[in-house]
Amino acid sequence: METPPSKEPQKDQQNVPLIEDKVLLSWTSSNRQEHQRTLLWYILAAIVAFMLIVYSVATKSWSFTFLLFVSGGLYVILHRKKPKQIAMSIKQLGFQFGEEFIPWSSIKGFWVLKHKDFQELHIERNAKFGIEISVSIQNMDSENIRGLLAQFTPELTDKHEKLFDKIIRISKL
């Protein structure tokens, strides 16, 4: 004999009732931007890498030589694969970044970077050493996202693209 489903709210492992969190907006985004590189880019990258290796060997900076080979190898390994698609959600109780849920209380604020080629949403955490989340919102209405997020966390209007990120973007790394 089957028992009828219970009308009680579901509970977690500590027997605390689970609160249903409503998804307000969701989309998928790649974990990194995929760049179209020309033959010229590869030639210039090879010349720069060769010059750095020659310099490191000429100055007998063996740790620098080792670092160049390791970083070059890691770059090739990591960029051979296509970028992964990650599910994003803005919810009533927080922001969902793939498998990680970040409650609004852990978020310092957000800002949107608009460039002629792309748009990015940046979520800054409260933690002193918390990693800033950067998410592509290329095919999304950034004003809609901005308005929705502003209901839960402040927009950090004084933020801008960091120099290191700008160098990476321009050099297509």
C-alpha cells in the first residue's frame, strides 16, 4: 500500500525546513572567452617566447627558464579544450555560479563591464581574499541584469577593468 505524499515542507540533514529559492533569471556562459587568433599572433607569440628563453639562458636564470617552459606548457594544455558552459542564476536568496551558491550576504556588490566586443558581469565578494566572479553576459540585456541585481546588492559604479585583465584581453591570452 502506497502512502500519500506528505504536505510538510522538505527538510535538510539537520532537520531544518528547506526554503524554496525562486530563480529570477538564468543563462549559460563560458568559463573563459575564446579568442580568434591569426597566424600573425602565433608568430609574434613564438618570437616573444623565444626571446624570453634566450634571455633567461643568457643570464643563467634557470628558475625563470623553468617558469617559462612550465607556464607555456600549462597555457597550451588549458587552451586546447573548448571553454566549458556554466549555468548562472540570479535567485531571490543569492547568485548561483555553476555548482557554487553565493548568498547575497556574502556579496559586496556588482558591476558591468561593457566593451564593443563583449559584456561582463563582475560579482565582488565580501571576503578579504574572495575571488571576484567574472561572467560573460554577451547575449543578455545588461540593463535588465543590472536592475535585477540592484534589488539585492549595490552596484559598484567606481569599478573598472583591471590592468592585468586588459593586457590579457588585448593580447588574446
